[in-house]
Amino acid sequence: MNYGKTNFEVADVTPARGKLSRVYTKARVKANKVWIDLDNSPHVPFFAPIIEELRKRGHTVLVTARDCFQVCGLADLMHLDYRRVGRHYGKHTVWKLTGLGWRSLQLMPEIVRDRPQLAISHGSRSQLLSANLLRIPSVTIADYEFAKIWMLVRPSWVITPEVIPSDRLNCPSERVLKYPGIKEDVYVPTFKPDSSILRTLGLNGTAGITVLIRPPATEAHYHRPETDELFSAVLTLLSSRPDAKIVLLPRNERQANEIRGKWEMLFASGQALIPSQVTDGLNLIWHSDLVISGGGTMNREAAALGVPVYSIFRGETGAVDRYLASEGRMTMIERPEDLGTKLLLRRRNRNVTPFSQNITLQTIVKHVESILKEVSKN
């Protein structure tokens, strides 16, 4: 289903008569206990400060993580206490549906035992399915209005950026809450540059320009072949620029192997590299001269840090990206010809201190607390 104008509905959170729901209802919930599920790698840095802030305010936070797309590696890097549950089952629809159902079943024993009062994610379908079956109120924090969502995975509340029009969500206005800025503003304010990453990656003393590239999400439902074409055009262009050092951040090992095989000469010459271990994305963005990405989060992270960023994403353009492009904080590359007219390959001043406000984090946490208060009344 399309997470858009006519297909978004709020789940009924009244107690169900099903067996699983009776088990959960008899156990009752513990006040102020929330369950956060980390379903994809961008969720880790986003939720880390939210988890910390909720705990500072006296709430108990249970964290589960899906073992895919470096989720667990990033969670370890950020010293998060979590439970590893489930994995990725591939890009084909049948396997995705199978994986959704299986991971939802895997999550249930954990949740029945811990009895959280509220489930929160950034669009984790397996969490939403488990929460709905157990009749646990749920919150989805979403920043892309065209993400698909299915009938059994509708959240009880939605929290979105202010720039996303409310009429894109077919949802009662009292169940849609807004926050200022973009989701990356939640964690960028705590970022501190660490130049040792240049030495680790062998980029220390590089005389040319460093270009950070995030390949397209080829296994995502929103993927378009046009993005692959732009990705190839970008590497073809950069291969003619020996002064460009290319750092690629593939989404998984399969994609990394495909890129190494197709662009063998770039790696053989040392012009391109793929980090051998999980890397702090913000730090890598900050120490690059520009970012080119076929996805959303890295684009917006660069925009939040003030680093020149070029989007080669060719799915439906969301309100957040349109907003950043209108503000001149992101450049949209729509066709290969745009690379010759829009892409500026030059060094940037990295001595400026990155800045962002923390009002986004505080607003989201306040929304969660207001929902907890409402849930506690029922």
C-alpha cells in the first residue's frame, strides 16, 4: 500500500479477543515503558539521542534491532543496549512478506514478557504488525510520505516533519503530530568531527577532492532503474577525474561485490575505496568535499551539516527533499546531462564548525510523552 493520500489509516487500539492479545492484556503494561525497534541503518543514529533523552526523563526503553544493513554494527559502534531479532530476507516480494511475518513472530515473545506501553519506530513493519496483533499502541515517525505501508501495519499515531502536508496522510488530525526541521536535526547537534577517520581510510594528505557516494537502495520498494543509470554516469564521470578520490558506502556486501566487479579499474588504481568496517557516517560526510547519494538519509545528513550534496534518487520526490532543494541545501540530479551543468567538483572549507538546533529532538520527545499520557488514561 502507498503511505500517501488515500491509503493511510490509523489502527484500532482497543483490546482484541485474539489469543495473543489476551495474553498481553492479562499481563498489563508497565507505565512509561516504550519499545523502540531499529529496522534499518539510518534508524540507529536517529533513535540514539531519543533513547538517551527518554531515559533521562525517567522512561524505561526496550530496544530491538534487525540484523541487516549494518544496523547491529552501528548500534555497537554507538554503544546501544539492544536485542538482536530477525534479519533481512531479500528483495523479492514473497521473501519480504515471509520475513515480515517471521520477524513479527520472533518479536512477540520478547514483547509479551516485557509489556511495553508504547511501540515506536521509523516505519518498522514487523514492529507495527506485532504491536497491532498484541493491541499495543504504536507510533511511526516518518519523513517520506510515499513509503509503502500494508493493511496490517498501520500505526496509531504518526509524527512527521512540518514540511510534509497533512493532507498526504489520511489520518485524524489529532493523531498526526509535527516537528520542525528534518529528522537528521535530531542527532547532528551532538556531532563532533574526528579527523582520524582520514588516516584510517588512507585519505590523510589527499591533495584532490574527496567524493562520498551512497549507491541506490536496489532492494527497496521505491527503487527506480533511472537511479542506477545516474549512479553509473557519476562513476564514469569521476573515473575521468584522477584528482577525485571516491569513497563508496554500499548498503550490503552483495552490492559492494557487484560494484567492485563492475568498476574494477577504479579500485585497482586506488581511486575508489570501500571502508572495511562500519564507519561513522556523519564524520565521513563532514570530511568529504561533496556527497552524491541515491538514497534519502545521507543526502539529508549532508544538508544538515552544510556539506554540498547531490541527489540521484529518482523515486517520487518527498516534501523534505523538495524543501531542501528549494532552500539551496540539496541539488537534484535528474538526468545524466545534469552532471555536466550542476555537479561542482571542488574542495570545500572544512574549518567551519557544523551547527544545528536541538529543538527537533525535544519536540519529538515531548510528542512521545504526550502520547504516553494519553495511553495511560485508557
